[in-house]
Amino acid sequence: MKKHIIILTALFLSLQLNAQTHLQKDSLNIPVILVDGVEVQDIDSLKQDDIISVNVVKDKNILKYFYPRMGGIMCITTKSKKYLKPIQQKYFKQLEEAKKRRKKGVFLIR
């Protein structure tokens, strides 16, 4: 009876370890999707006729910036730049606000 319990326990532990390593391998193989330089989670909202080019990068030197996601980088360039335009608009708006708040002859060092 003790042999059966020991064997079942060892089998159960080995199954748990296999499941954990399998999950880790899957979670590390997630690709990074960059649309016009902006990271997105899915590309379902992109229209096929809007896409100019698709490049896949598997260079280890670049992938280290996106660690632990080692599935590669998919760089998509679009005509409409719909993910990039809101970021640019926000940047230019903040730049204009900063210019308005600027005082002549005063230097701010942060």
C-alpha cells in the first residue's frame, strides 16, 4: 500500500511540473505586435487594404527589450496610421501647453 501511495505521489508531482513548464513555454512564446511603432494586443481591427507592409523580426538583440515575450516581433505599417495619430496629437497638445506656460527668462531644471 505504501508503494502505491509513493508512486501516485511521484506521478502527481511529475504531472504538475510538466504542466507548469508547458504553461511557461507557451507564455514566453507570445509575439509582440507593433502597428506603426505602437504595441497592440490584437490586429483584428486592421483592414487588409490598409496594410502597407509586414515584417517579422527574430533578432535576439531586439527581443531582449521585450523580454519575456520571445515569440518575435511583427512590425506592421499602415496607410491610415490610426494607432499612431492619437499619440502624436496628444504629444503636440502637451507641447503647445508647455509653450504657453513657459516664462521668458526663467530656466527650470528638473
